[in-house]
Amino acid sequence: MKILTIALDDDADDLFLIGKCFNEAGIEDFSLFSETKDFLKNLTKDVRIVIIDHHLNGQQTCVEVMQKVKDNDRALEKLIPTKIIIISGQNRPDLMKFYSTAGADYLNKNEEGFYDMLVHFVQKNYADIEFKLDMAYRQLARMEETYELLKLPSKDEHQGMGTNS
């Protein structure tokens, strides 16, 4: 089961540091994007965690990108929604509350230990997603087994049953 993380930030230095921290932490399946169009093209069924910078210069807003992530989840009929982490250099409680209400986590880039916190969030979410996917697949397997047990015999099987010649 593949879990992919993708990040969108128009600041090349921030993307470099995110990639460096992920590599050092052993997070392997990630991609980094500075352009919204490239980020959106890479929203696949394997993408389970997205990191989006709040302030995207000259591009779509973070809220628009976040909505496209949610729309993509519905289009792909994902059992488990993509986890969204918003990063920003602004320490604004109103933004934190807004994104929390919208179902995203919010991390301040200027907070001491930001990159460690980001790595922790991603690793924690990997574990949560793996657990949820495992439970969903187990439930699906049980449903398939139940379906097989309850499946009615085909017309041909039914005609061959109970006839004494």
C-alpha cells in the first residue's frame, strides 16, 4: 500500500528544506512542487497527504487548491480523505481556526522546530492512514466473503438441484 505526500510552496528554499528533512527522516514517497498546475496534475489515488503553503504568489489561492484536493478525493472515490497540512510564515490564530474548521492542520513556518513538527505530522498521518486503509481493506474482504456466502445459485445450478429422475 503506497502512501504519497506532495507539497506545494512557491519558495524554493522552503521546498529544499522540506525535502532535506523528509530525506533525513526516512520519508521516501514524496514530491515537491513550486507550481500549482504541476501539483494538481500529480493528485493521484496514492496521494494521501498534501502540504500547501498559505501564501502562493501569483497562483491560485491556498483555499482554491485545498478545494481541488477535496474535489479530487470525491472524483477518485477515496475511502479515506487526503490529509491536508497548511504551512505559513504567518502566526495568525484566525487562519489556524479557519483551516482547522475546513479540516486541515496549520503549521507556522516561523515557529521554532517547524521542520521537525512537519516531519512528525507526516509520520503520524502515515501511521493513521495505514491503519485506516488496513481496516478498510479488511472490512471489504469480510464483505466479499459474506457476499459469496449469500450469493444465490445461478439458474443452471438451481435447475440441477432437487430434480429426481
